[in-house]
Amino acid sequence: MFLSNHFTKIIYVYALVLLLIDPFWFVNLFIIPAALEHFRTNAISSISHMNIPLSYRNFETTDNSHNNVIIGWLSFGFGWHNNHHHNQRELINTHRWWEVDVEGQIARLISKS
């Protein structure tokens, strides 16, 4: 709960500390990772709304969301998009034995502490 309530403040303090220490660190430890994560999230979300090879749907939803085996494995679970759209409040988005959700497992561990 602390991280959820103070997320923005923590990020701003982290960025400010890096910027004050060295602008090189600010760029390499804040700007570049933030840009890469932004790209990863939006690319996977866009691709997961297309019916491409190895895509399937566990649930009939009102959108065009699909799960994709390759994207799911490479993104550590973020590619199980149809599962996410079926129940957006689930922390772990797996419904078949091959759907591994590493991000969800990490979030579960963090939420227990």
C-alpha cells in the first residue's frame, strides 16, 4: 500500500537524486529504462489486439484481445492479454498450463510483504 500511495513521489525523488548525482546516470538509469518500458507496454498491448500466428482466445470478450504464446513467454506473462481483458482485477493472468506469468508472481510476492 505504501508504494501505491507514494509511487509518484518516490519516482520524482529517485529521478531528482540521479540528476543531482550525475546527468549521465539520470539518462541511463531513468530516461532510457522508462522509454523502453513505455515502448514494451504499448507494443505488446497493440500486438495483442491482432490475430497473428500462435494467437488464441480463452474467453469471448467484447474487444479483439488475444493471448499469444511467443509474446506471453518473451514478456514474462504480459502477453496473456485476453485473460487480462476477461478479468482485469486478477493478479495472475494464467488459465492454461503453458501460460506462465512471471510478472504476476513477482507482484504477488511484493503484495504479501
